[in-house]
Amino acid sequence: MISFVIIYYAFLILACCVAAYYKYRTALLILFTLLCVSLISGLLGGADVLVNITIFVALLAAAAGLSYSFRESLIQVLPPEGAKLMRTAPLTAAFGLLVIIAYIIAAVFAPVIAPFGEAEVVGSSFAPPDDVMLLGGDQLGRDLFSRLIYGARNTVGIALLTTAIAFIVGTLAGLVAASMGGWVDQVLGRIVDTLMAIPQLIFALLLLTIVGTSVINLILVIALLYSPLIFRLARAVAGNIVVMDYIEAARLRGESTWYLITQEVLANITAPLAAEFGLRFCFVFLAISALSFLGLGIQPPTADWGSMVRENATLISFGATTPLIPAAAIALLTVAVNFVVDWMLHISSGLKE
Amino acid sequence: MGGVLPLIGKRLLLGLGTLLVVSIIIFGAVELLPGDIAQQILGQSATEETVAALREELGLNRPSYIRYFEWLGGAVQGDFGVSLANQRSVAEQLGPRFANTLFLAGLAAVISVPLAIGLGVLAALYRNSVFDRVANAVSLVSISSPEFFLGYILIVYLAVQNQIFPAISNVTPDMDFIERLYRTMLPAITMALVVTAYMMRMTRAAIINLLASPYIEMARLKGVPNSKVITRHALPNALAPIINVVALNLAYLITGVVLVEVVFVYPGVGQLLVDSVTKRDFPVVQACCLIFAATFILFNLIADVGAILSNPRLRHPK
């Protein structure tokens, strides 16, 4: 352990000196901050903290390297237009894309990847990790790794479906309000205001008490509660479009409201709506996970990340970190989607650094 | 100040109106149940007579609007009826828990507000620097993580592996302040992490917006030193957006307690709400929802009024 600590500090100090000598200001600042942080936390928490810091930095570096090579190989593989787009992508966006693709693969090929079934009892309850069960067993002796893989399918699938429903309802209502105006706009606007006056999680709990907990109810309740936000955005961006001359021209041609909405308005607001879809997906995903964690969302034996954390939470008080993995899976996907959305917003706003 | 009072009055009335509509929704939602509460309590196998008797006892025979006004009148006076699960007064259960929740949210606010504003202003001043990027990335990660993830990470590192704080925050009324503070620290830090991230990002955006305004450029062009531009020109005008940001995030804080309270088994309103939802104890759920909604609306109102008060154009109308 002592040699590790010595090597750790020697490496950091050397790296600081190199950065200072070659005048890499940013690198020097980061390295020196890291050195100070490790000194303080090393004194307080001992060598274990230094090991944790090393693992963390190595993970970060691995993620950065992976996303870099992913981006570069995409540039080589994709047709010219896609390659041009990827070349402008920051590393974070490439990382986000990589993670999202990995989740999609896990969700689609879950039965192939997972060694055991979703509800299959394999070993004893809370079995420690071994060769058969990579991450150990859960409270009923089911394989945690297999359930994690199936969770990608269930949790993400349900969140996607919910977001899609909320999106269709919200966008349609927003477009109708914007293109019809008048009392329709007023009534829809007031309904949305009231729905948004109650905090969403609290409202969801109230509605779930009444309709009872099932997956269908969960999807409908969350979709209902998150559509007002989408309505507001759709109404706002469509409001800028409906005053355009070509809409006026279409009205004069005698086109129906439905034609106006689908052909003229919707075509012009896809970019902000796509970014909004990513953002809303994150919120919906977090809300569903939260409700599942509270035991009011996706019900067992369906593998779901939120309820997996809840079921195995007792292990945490014994210092085990395996129950944190499903929660980390939720966080990782949300971060990845946020990274990609940031990039998309950047592209659609036409900003150049 | 003459021009501003009617504006604030209008806002207050609007907030009161919203609260009234929300109370109608909360009461009306339960009325939409298939069957009614009596049927729900007794289950499918109950005979027609027992259901009718319970209906009589709960006063469900009267029209719903009369019961709504009775419920609302009671709620205004702090009487939320009787719990279906244990026949105890809802207000009695709710009172101490609400105090606990306020204590937790208050502690989280005391930690997060100065931290978030400080970090947000720094990130805005040194934007696109290393500090800004790191702060941005860290806050993004903490926003994206579910609260229970952050909470359990803190438990693993600060309660199990290094026993600094207790993993379970079981506060009791007879605890002294220091002990209570110690036991509430972990849940408060968890909430502060999320709220600080939101608040920091919003503060940063508000300040950057401000620094782009023409009068800041003017001040710079006439040669005012950077520190003076910040203290004399930027910060007084930044007050309005910062008040707004803080009030909105406190509104979020008061409703975000639900998950954190469950993770740390903290005896607050959020945990009572979740328990009552599982037991389908309607009077308690209604009371909790009304309290949360009222606090939420109150903080949104404060944000609005704060924005009006700190805007000189509204304070001194032409």
C-alpha cells in the first residue's frame, strides 16, 4: 500500500511539472487541484481514498478514450454527411450516443445476453457474486445481472412509451391551441395551468391511490402529468409559425386545420420538439423510477431498476454496493441522453463556438 | 410603491384561486372512484347493508359539494378528518411530521442556497473555464441521478464504510437541536446536492444573460474595473433573477422530500404520504397533497412577488 501511495503522489507531481513546463494551463490546474484534493482526503481517509480516486480517474479516462475512438470510427464509417456532423460532436455527445446504443442493444437482445430468466430463481437469497451469478443474487435468489439486462427492456421501454403518449397528446393539443386560437386556446391553457399548479410527483401519488397501481395506470397517469409541459413548448414554438405568411396563404387556399397542423406547422417545429423529447424522456424516466422505487410503479416480478434498488436496499446497510448498480444504470442513461440533447440543441440553435 | 400593490394583490388573489381549484381537484379526484370510499374500505365481499351503514357513518349520503365545503372548511381550520387506517385524527399525525419536513427542507436550503449562488456566480464569471466545465458536468450528473441513488451513495460512504453519520434518520420530538441536526444531516445533504445543481445552473444562466446586456458593456468600455462592474452594476440587477431561482427551487425542495424521506426513513410528511398511498388511506393522502400543493403554490407566489418587487420598472411606473 505504501508503494502505491508513493507512486501515486510521484506520478501526480511529475505530471504537474510536465504540464507546467509545457505551459498546458488547463491540465496544470486540473492536476494541481487533484493533488491538493488527494492530499487532504488522503490525510483524512487514508490510502483507500487514493485508490478510489485512481479508479475514478481511470474510469473517466477509459470513458473518454472509448468515446474518442467511437467518434473517430463513426467518422470513417458513416457517409460524408453523417461524418461531417460527427466531426463537430463533442466527446460528451459521442459518449452519450455510445451509452444509448449499448442500452438499446441490451434491451433488444436481453434474452440472448442475460444468462438466466427474468424471474428465474438461481441460487440462495443475497448470494455473493461468483462465476455463475456475476453480480450475485437478489432477495429471492434471482440473478441480479440478468434482471439488470431485462430491466433495460422494461424500465426504458415503459418510459419511452409514456413519453411518446405524453408527446402525442401534448403536441397535438399545443398545435390545435396555436392554430385555432380563441376560446380553444384559452380553455386548454387554463387546464394546463391547473395541472401544473400541483407538483407532479405528489399529483401522481394522488392519482395512483385512486386508480390503483398497475403498469397501464402508471403509463397513463405519468403521460397525463407530463403532457402540459410539452403542450406549453409546442404552443409557444407553433405560435411563432402560425403568424407566418405561408400559413395565411394556406388558410386562404381553404385548407383544413388538420392540414395546417400536420403539413405546415409540424414540419417546421421538429427540431425543438426532438430536443424536448430527449429532455422529457429523462424526466419521465426519473419519475417512473422514483414511483417504482416507492413500490407504486412497475410491479414485481417484472425486472425494473427502481424496484430492484428498493428490494435490495437492506444489503446497503451491510456495505454492499451491488444494489446501487441499477440506480447507477438509471443515472448513466439520463446523463447520456442529456449529453446528446445538449449537442442537438447546440446544432439546432446554429451556435458556433 | 403605489403602482406595485395592486399588482401584488392580483398575484395573491390568483394564487388563492389556484389553491381553491387545486383543492377541488384533490377532493374531486377521490369522488371519481368506482363505487365510493365505503365500498373501497369494505371490499367486494361486503353486504349491501354494511356498506350502507358505513356510508351513513361517513356522511357519504349527502351531495358531494356539501361534503367538499365541509372538508375545505375543516382543512382551513386545521382539521383534515379521521384516518381510515387507524381512526386517528389526520391533523394529529400530520402536525409533528410537517414540522420535521420543514426542518429537513430548511436545513437543505441553508446548505444549498449560499453554495449554489456562489458557485453559479463564479461559473458565470469564469465561463468556459475549467472550473465552469467541471461544475457543469458535476451538476448535470447530480441532476440526472435519481435522489435515491445519491442518498444510498452517501449512506454507503458516510454511514456504513466510514461511520460519520447515522444511516437512518429517526428523529423524535424530545431530541435536542444538535442531535436532531446530526441525524438530519445525510438526508439534507442528499437534497442539497440535487437542488444546488439546479439552482447553480439557473443562477449561471441568469448572470450570463445579465452580463450580455448593453449597460455592462458600457461600464466595461468606460474603463470600470472588472470587480466593480460585478459589484456595482451586475449584482444589484441580478437580485431579481436570483430571488426567482431560489424561490422556484425551494418549491421543488419541499416536494422533493418524498423520496429522500423514504430512503432515510425520516418521519416526515412525504413518508406518511407514501405509506397512505399504499394503504389507500384517502383522507391522509388528500391532506398531504393539499399541504404539498399549498407550499408549492406559496413558493411560486413568492417567486412572482419577488420578481415584481425587485424590478424598478414595475416599482416606479411611468
